[in-house]
Amino acid sequence: MDAAGIPASGGDEPARGTVRPSGLLDVLGMASVVLDTEGRIVLWSPQAEELFGYPAREALGTYAAQLMIHEQHVDLVVKLFADVMETGQSWAGAFPIRHKDGSTRLVEFRNMRLMDDRGDVYALGLCADQETVRRLDRDVALSTRLVSQSPIGLAVMDTDLRYVSVNPALEQLNGIPAAEHIGRTMAEVLPHLDVAAFEAAAREVLRTGVPLVDRHTVGRTPADPDTEHAWSISVYRLEDAMGNVLGVAGSVLDVTEQHRAAVEAEAARHRLALVADASARIGTTLDLDRTARELADVAVPALADVAAVHLLEAVVQGRPSTLGPADPATTRSLAVRADRSPEALDAADPPGRVVEYAADRLVTECVRTTSPVLVTQVGPEDLARIGRTPEAAALLAKAGVHSYLAVPLTARGEVLGALALKRTGGAAPFDEDDLLLARELAARAAVQIDNARWYQDARDTALTLQRSLLPSHPPVTGGLEVASRYQPAGATAEVGGDWFDVIPLDGGKTALVVGDVMGSGITAAATMGRLRTATRTLASLDLDPARLLEHLDRITQELDHSIATCLYTVYDPEKGECRIANAGHLPPARLCPDGPPELLELPTGAPLGVGGVAFATTAFDLRPGDRLVLYTDGLVETRQHPLDERLDALLDLLGGRDRPLEEVCDLLLRTLHQPDNSDDVALLIARVQTP
């Protein structure tokens, strides 16, 4: 067992189990072709069949040049083949290949000569689709460039928390070359830092998979041994495609300036009533808009007569934002508050609106320079730089704005936006003490806003990832042997809202559920989670399937613009019967030992969320040995084939020899789920056990 508590293979034996893509070779789909000295194909890998379209029975024994090469290229290919066989020198390059379907594809080749123990020579060709190769080249180059040029220190550690790699930014932060990190622990690299708490937290991340985000620590490194620095550290667990724990990745951000500002502010807290009030009122939740409103509410009227909170739109979208001297600032208004100044409120941008402030506007200067802008006495020329438009400037003049202060909202070294403050009427102009208070307010609020922003991003990510998690259920429950699969649409596609569930019920009964929320993304995931939770809750009431779908339909109608299909089945082992209700879903398939597979004839029903359509429950016999197959449309629907044809293909596969359920799941996904299918798949198969 390794340091993460994950069992490892004993000795040098490879881990056994179902082979799944786990590296670049799998993503490339690397094909292998072996030719004899005459150019005949003697070995043909499954990947070659997928790449070129010819099954092995058609390819083996044929001349490769005649099978795959256009006539105008045959002479060149024969010459290249002869050179490889005669000289033993490898050849690499891209070449147009004729696919079985008649199309021409560019394929990357690596050709080399092989020799066996009898001295016979062969030609080995390693092949991959050129577009796939170049896409991976671009992805690797992008990843490498991002890591190497990131201003944030990045490191990868193994399960023993020993450095595997560090980027130049971390070299600079630690003041130690990358080579001196590799193979050593943090305590060995930085002996003057108290790293015990960090290592304990990192081991917890290894154990649980729950990331450590924004943990602050203070100390000194060889990079600047005479000065104490502060860092924000985040740690995430790394897993391969098979779920094996590889180690952790960590990011280190120097937040010394913010740390020192916080220390200085802490010393002044007791004499700053406004700051104390802000501490209690700003950041009560992790909602971005509410946090901005809390900041504006604290600032008005205690510090200003008008307050506006602007966030850079790039920051809202999760992108870095850098403004040049002539660049405008695209911002989103998060909150506006005015005290007894309706004209100033009319001049402000309404919350939620995305607007552009010209390069000469004061708020643009504030976020571009990340420095406060204080105009003690506002003149007509200043109003033109405060208001976004001439009309807004005129309204500010009418409101009697005479003093202006903008402070940047900066958190963790990044400018997020600005807090713009104005005073009207008889209020005293802003002074240096007001600037100090405003900066303190902005510093505290920016951290809360940044926390809310990162929380929302992390929550979105967690919800997206949650869709790939399968419900846990025993292989045998309520007299049923159960197997299931969830297959995302693809490595680069966003997973959707397909789900399945196995729910034990009272009296030994079992509910089987398959559903599909229309759409994809966070909304579909959230709807799926709600419907799945509601289904489990309603199932515990032992409702008739049609009655349960009626409740789910009403729940779905209460969700904004949500539509879902669902198939709900209850199996009763005492009666040898299953009762099924359908809400717009594809019909299940039943396999009996003494007959061909069939699609059960059910009233289709309307999808959940449509409303006003009754559902019906249909009863079917299920005897020992019978199998019931539930699935979502991603398994059978394609753009190229009629649905009836695909359903027939499903039944043909199910009608083969009797197989273990897990093997049937793999067979259906492998055969029916198309690589270019943009939909995910949920699959659930149950077999009735002999009592």
C-alpha cells in the first residue's frame, strides 16, 4: 500500500483489470502494421483496423501499397519501403492514405526494419492520425508553456511527497535550482520552514482527494533569507485515467504584500469602527453579487454618499486581465448604492450590466495601475473622466459630486476591479485617512469577492465532475444481479445529465432508474442531482411507478426550463414481476433464456417537466434468468443511422451467447457508442437470480 493508502501491485507484476485509456498512446490510437520483405501485410493491429477501415481478414496477406496507397504515390512508397529494408534506417513522416471508405487521410508514420531470431527481416509501421498527433502536440506544448511561464510557483510531488518537478517560478520563490528539488521532500529542500502542518495536510489530500485551497504560511527561503515572506498554497490530488493516485500538484503564490497589509490593518482595527463593521458585514456568504452589495452597503453612508463596485469582466469569466496604456476597461457593475442622491444613482451603471470605460476614465486608470485615484476637489474636467458617458457626467454634476476616490480590489496579487466612491452636497472632501479606510475596505472585500469567485468556479467544477460519479450499489440486491456503466461523451466534451440508480425498497423489492436531463453543463448537472435525490426520496414511500413519475413531473416543472426523460421500474421478487412507468424514455429490453430479446411495449409518456400528461404503469413477468436492460439515448442514437436500426443492433448484440453482465456492459458500450457521439451514456442491466 502506498503513501496515499492505495493498494499497489505486488512485486513487478502489472496491475490486472479492465484496460482503459491511461496514456498518450491510447489517445493517439497508435496502430501497428508489419510487412514482409515483399510488402505484404503479415500483422495487423485492431488500431490499424480502426485507422484504415480494413478488418484483419481483408488486410492480411495483401500488398500494403495496393491496399492503402493511391496509384500516383505507389512508386514513391515502394522506394521508401526498399530504402528501409536495404539500409535499416528508419523513416518518419506524414503520408496520404486511402481509407476503406474511399476518403484520403493524412497519417503520421514511423517505419523501421525488424529482424527475428532466424535472421528474417520485416518492416514495422507505427501509424497515427496526423490531426490527432498535431492536436496532442499543441496540447502538450500549451501545457508546457503554461507551466514554464506561469508566475505562480507550481510543483508535482509523488505519493511520498517528494518533488517530481518544479517550474521556474517556484525555483525563484525558493531560491533553489529545480534539480536540487527532485527526489527530496519539502522539509529537505527548505529545512528552515515549518512544513509539518503542510505535509500533514498534503497527506490528507492524498487520502481523501479533497483539495487544500489557499492555505497561508509564513517563513523564509534562500531566495530572500533576511526577509519574512507569506505564501498562499493550494494542493490537489493527481490521478491517472484509471483512478490510481499519482501524487499531488501544488501551487505557491507569494502574498507577502497582502500579508503585510493585513498585519498593519490589524494593528489599526481597534480604532477604525468602519473596518470593524465591514469585518462583520462583508462576506457573510460566498455569493459574488451579495458580497459586492455588502461592500457598497458598508461604504454608504459611513464613508461615501455614492458607492459602485466594478469587477473586470475578464475576471468574472475566469481569465487574467492586463490593460495597456490605451486599453479600455470592460467591467461588470456588481453593486451600486447612493444616499439621498437619485441623480448619481441614475448616472451609475445598473448592477449586472457589462460596460466599457474608456482608457482615460479614472476607474480604468485605477484598475490599470492597481493604485488608488484620489480627486479631492472634482472639477468639470474631472467629471468627464468619472462618468462613463457625457450624459452620466451631467447627472453627476447635477447630483453635486465634488470629491472622488477609486481604490482597486486586489486579492492574491491580481486586480479584480475597483470600488468607486463619491461625495456630494455638504460632505467634506476625501482625505488621506479616507483613502486608508477605503483601501482597507477594498482589501478585505476583495478577498471575499475573490473567495466567492473561486468558490463559484470550484463549485461549477465539482458539479461537472459529480456527473461522472456512479452511484454505489452491491452487485446483487433484492434478488437481482446488477451491472452498470456511465460513459461520458468524450475526453474533450462536456458531460451531460444522464444518470441511473439502484434503490433497495421495503419487502425485498428493488427500484431501477435511468434518466436523461436534456442539455448539458452545470444546469443539467444540477437538475440531474435534484431529480435523482427526489427519486430516491419518493421511492422510499413505495409509490406506484406512475404515481412517482407524476411527483417527479411536478418537481421538474418547478425547475427553470428543465426537461428530462425517465424510466422507473420496481421489481418484486415475491411476485416475479416488474412494474414500469415511462416518461418519454426509450423502452427497456428484456431477455428471457428461452426466447429472443425484445423491447418492452410501454406507453411512452411525456418527458418530465412538460406537465399535464398522465403516466401509466405496466406490469411484466420477470423470471429467474431473465435480464432487463435500461439505457439512455446516447447508447443507440447517432446522426448517421435511423433509431430503429440502432435498436435492432442493440437487440442483436443482446441475443448473442450468455455473458456475465459486466462483459455485456462493456460489449454494448464498445460496439454501439460511437466515438464522435456528443451525448453521454447511462447503462443498467439486471438479471433475476434463482431464489
